[in-house]
Amino acid sequence: MVIKAFHIHIKGLVQGVGFRPFIYRLAHQYNIFGTVENNNKGVYVWAEGNESKIREFVDSIQLESPEAASISSVEITEQNMRGYTDFQIVSSQSLSDDVTEISPDIAVCADCLEDMKNQPNRYNYPLTNCTNCGPRFTIIRELPYDRPNTTMAPFELCPDCAKEYTHVLDRRFHAQPVACNSCGPHYSLQYKDKLYDEVESVICLTADLLDSGNIIAIKGMGGFHLACDAFSEPAVSRLREGKSREGKPFAVMFRDDRILKNYMVLDQMEEKLLKSWRRPVVLLKSKKELAPSVSMGLDTVGVMLPYMPFHYLLFEVLRTNCIVLTSGNIADEPVLIDNDEVLKNLSAVADAYVTYNRDIHNRADDSVCFVVNETERLIRRSRSYAPAPVQMQFDTEGIFAAGAELVNCFAIGKGEQVILSQHIGDLKNLETLEFYEESFERFQRLFRFKPKVVSCDLHPDYLSTRFAENLGLPLIRVQHHHAHIASCMAENNLDEKVIGISFDGTGLGTDGKIWGGDFLVADLSNFERVAHFEYIPMPGGDLVTKEPFRMAMACLHHYFGADFMKDQREKLFSNIGQEQFDAVIMMLNQKINCPETDSAGRLFDAVAALTRICQFSTYHAEAPMRLESVAKNDISGNYDFVFDGETVSFKPMFSQIIEDMNQEIPVGVISAKFHQTVLNVMLKVAEQLLKKFSIKKVVLSGGSFQNRILLGGAEKMLAESGFEVYSHKKVPSNDGGIALGQLAVAAKRVSLNKN
């Protein structure tokens, strides 16, 4: 038997997930002596023992690690023996400005749910957690991740919890949020000027109020939610009015997956996501309707399962099987996290308030995803995903990427990793800008980040661009759609020339026009736009996003002229007032306030409005979403288009759509044929570019690829034609992922300048 000593350095998501107790148990299993410790560079293990057993031990670390852990590397070096006679967990250390990964928040585990029924000190305790579950990122203030550096610091452990916290084989060993009914934070309910703080009263009264049609503000893991009975149309309608959310669908939480399957179509991957430790909101196809105002006519609903102990306790006494659980905010402001602010700001909508007295330090909305081609795709990356990093193949240190304006996330570079912020939101008001600035300051401190270079969008009026400029550091401006393609390249570890298909709503082009339907030949450092959709004027500028009928009018005016428009008014635009119709025609005739765009998003708007699916939008991207929602399956037809080698014209398509409408072809068929036409455009242009540039790798990015028909069809069609297709999985294809691309471009340009 050969006895040796090894130093093992484990990097990745290895803090806050029960990793040291896991290592300790493995060491005892393999009869290994030494130590394990956390520091901001990762987990260090000193292992002495039988060499073959140590090799098995290292293999087991990677095969059996805790569910929420993610190991990026394991480095092993042989050392001189120190003569350990046991195995110990040593205190966390902070060694440098390097950082290990911070665990996202983790849904409550089955063991803790069992403890709430069997442990006297945790009976019905709605903040039960252990090393395998509970809050992480939302409560951390500083590294290393130890209790004094979290919002649990004010709560002194009782003897029972202290024993668990210090006992190395206990499931709660060094679980920083560990608590119980005796020593931990507690819930309370405020209703009609009366405060209830006994847990059974809080749970039962909350359930009774929800079942009676009331709206309740409930403190979640990363912020407040507004909740009501998802089957009560009066309650859901009142919630819409109070939240100033006219049309955007609400997310819901079902009691369990058994009930959920009665209302939603659920495949194997979607079920796996719903039950995962991340517990995201998953977009599912409806098969049985909830209250109509939940989805507002769309065929999908954002669905989640319980992920906090409180949710499980609540459903034990609720009569309803499903509740609306939407962000606790008004309109486009950030989700609220402060108890006092909720009482003040949500009084017009909430009938009661459920809070607890542990602070949320880092707010985090629920994450949202969907499944296409049996693969998870993120729409909003926040709770339980952020701040997990994206691994790169080159140095990113000191680069800050400011992100875009809509669904903003920013990014920082640490070593060969990019750390994306949680979802910030649309940078269009003071409250969201303050959240952005606050989060940037916290990321600087938490990750010991010192910005040296800043990357931002070309658009000078984005608040993120202005923030980047005001930092006074070397600035690298990245064109919006190059950033989209670079984002997808970065997460797929591509660093070569690719064909980039960027379909999006808006982005300032290098020619001063609004891009969004673009084909690029790009690498990380630069790009060339080699083909694009035909430019169409936008009468009223950004107003077209709220009034899509303007884009329908613009397309018909562009292709067929003003006289055609007037002749077709009663047939196509009869519900548009004469004065408004005439004003748009005048703008188009005289080219007043008509910036030009080639945007795919605006093309979808135009078709949705022309077919009367959506002529007025109440929220971002409503028209494309409704157009996708009505599309029929198994329709093989398509429309014609013209591609001259550089520009795609949809004039034949619009003529044929109007012809189909005159023949009273169902809008679901028209929508399906339109989607197939866009897919045919992608294939046709990609094949031309393959001949010209000999590039077979195609990268898909931009908000339009949140469309299931477009993304799923493009992946299959291009792959069947011999292309290597890359799309988003780890970050959103929308502007929430654009900071990753900005940072990747900046890092590549910095490295090229150095060389």
C-alpha cells in the first residue's frame, strides 16, 4: 500500500451548497486524513492516504457532488506528507481578489420538508433550510459565504441549531441560514391594521383570504410577490388594474405537478425543469383554462411549482389548486424587497401583507425559461441562476459590460469567467436605474471587481451607455447585433468566423438606421453585415411598438403606395380612426418622423397587425407573441420573397397575405405560412453565404428567437441542410444576454491590442 499526500484545488460553484461536509464524509468513506477549507479561490483539500483510495476519492468528488454544485476544474498536485491523523474542516479564508462562485438560491429540499413535520423545533417553520437548500445569493453581503456576512447575522443560533451548525456530519453543518422556530426569523401577516405573528394563524388566514378572492403581497426569496386565486376572474382582473398591467400574462404556481398536468401540456424536459432545484417559471402550452385574465388569450402560461417552505405550508390549507404569483411591483419598476416599502407602495392593490423579518440583500425576480427541441432556453435569468458565471476561453479580468436598455443585465469579467447580474429590467425609469447602480456597486464589492475597461451599446441615449460613459474608463462600443451574436458564440466557446443570424426588435446600426433583421459574418472582434431585411420606415418612431398597425401601414405603403392604402382602408384598417389613418399616411408620404428599420420584430408586428391579431400592443413584443400563439401546426405552405444577394424583400409575401385574407383563409394558417417564410429566408440566405464565404457554422441570437416556431424550425432546417447550428441555452437570446456579448467582444479586442 503506497501512502501519499496530495493537494486538491476544486473550482466552480462549491460554496453554499454543502460541499465541505460532502468532502468530509467522502474522506471518512475512503479512510483519508487531512483538511478541507473554503476560500475565495475555491475549495482546497489536503489528502493523505492510500494513493489508489485518493484517486477514487477524487473521482467520487466529481461524480457524487451535491445537486446544486457545479465543478469547473479539479487540480491535483503531489505534496510531502504532513502526518495528519484525522480529517478536519477548517475555517474559511480570504486570500486575494480572486473569487470562487457564489451559489444561487436553492429550492427547499425534501429532507427539510420532512423536518417541518417531524422536528419539534421546526414544526411548520416556514424558513427551514439546510446545506442542500435555501437562500444564498439573495442574503449574501460579502465573501466568504459565512453567516456574519449574510442577512442572518442578527439571528443568534439557539443551542439546538448551534449543535447542528457545528456538527460536521449533520446536514446543517455550516448552513449559513440555519434557523428554527426558537431562534430564526419569523413570518407575520398584516390585515386590516391587525398583525398576526403566530405561524398557524399566518398560514390559515392567508389561505382563507386567497380563497375568498383577496390579493396578498407575499415576501418571497428574492422579492415580494402579489398573489391571488388563479381561477377567480374578479381577483385576477383587479390585480391587473392595481398593478397597472393591462395585457401581459401572469405567472402561476400550482399545488403540485399532478394537478398541473390537468391544465398544461407537459413533456419530460419541462417536467424536469419544473422540479429542478432552480424551480424556474416554465412556459407551458395550455390545455384547460384558468381565469381568462391570467393568459389574456395566449396559448401559453408561465408555470412554477412551490420552492419555499411557506409555499408548501400554504397549499396544505388552500382550497384552490393554483395561485397567480407575479412580481410585487407596479408597472415597470423593480420588484420590491423592503417590508415598509411594500406597505406603502402596494396599498392600492394588496388587501394583506405576508412578510418575514430577514432582509433580502440582493433582489432577484423569478427566472423564466421554455423548452425547444428538448433543450432548456432562458428568457429571464435571475433567481437560482444568477450569479453563476459563464466560463470563457480567454482573460476577461477588469472588463465591465453595461448591457442594453430592455431586460437589462450587466456583466463583469473575473479571470476567464463572465459573471452576469440578475435580471435588472428595462432601464427607462429612475427606480430601475437606481437598482442597476446599486447592483453594480454590490458586484464590485462582492466579487472584488476593479473595472479597467468598459463595454457598451452604440446607442448614445441608452441609460446603460450613459452610465458606462460616466465611469471615465477606456470605452469600447459594440454594435447591438454583433453583441447578440458574440453572446451566443461566447456561451458556445466559439472564437472564429461564423454566419450570425440576428433577429431582434431594435438596435442602432453602424449606418445610423435601426437594425434587427440581419445576417452577419462575424468573429468575436469584428463583423460585416452581409445581408438584411429591406428597410421600412417607422411612422412615429418607437411609437410603432405600441401601435403595430403603423408598421402594417408602412409596409403596404412602401410596397404598394398611398393610393392602394386608401383603397384598402375599410377592408384592412377599418378600426383605425380616419384622423389617425390620415396622419400616418401623411408621415409616410412626407417622410416625417419615419426612421428606417430592417427589424424582424417590426416585420412580425406588421403581419400581426395586418391580420388583425394585434393592432395595438399593451406590452413589449405582444404582437409577435400573439402571432406565434395562433399559428396552426402541420401547415406546410409558405409565401414568396425576393433575395437579391444583399436585401430580402417581402413584397410578394404581403401581396399573398392580403390575397389569403380576401379568400378568408384562417389567421392561424396565415401565421403558420408567415413563420415558414421567415424560416425559408434564413435557409436561403445561409446557403448563399456558405457559397460565398465557405462558413458552415451558423449562430442564432436576438429576441425573435424566443419564438418557439422560429428557433425550433431554424435549428432543424439548418442542421438538415448541413450547417452546424448554435443557439442560446445558458443566457437569454434577448437583450438580457447581450452584456455577455459586449464583454466577449471587448475582451477579444483588448487581447488583440496587447498582442
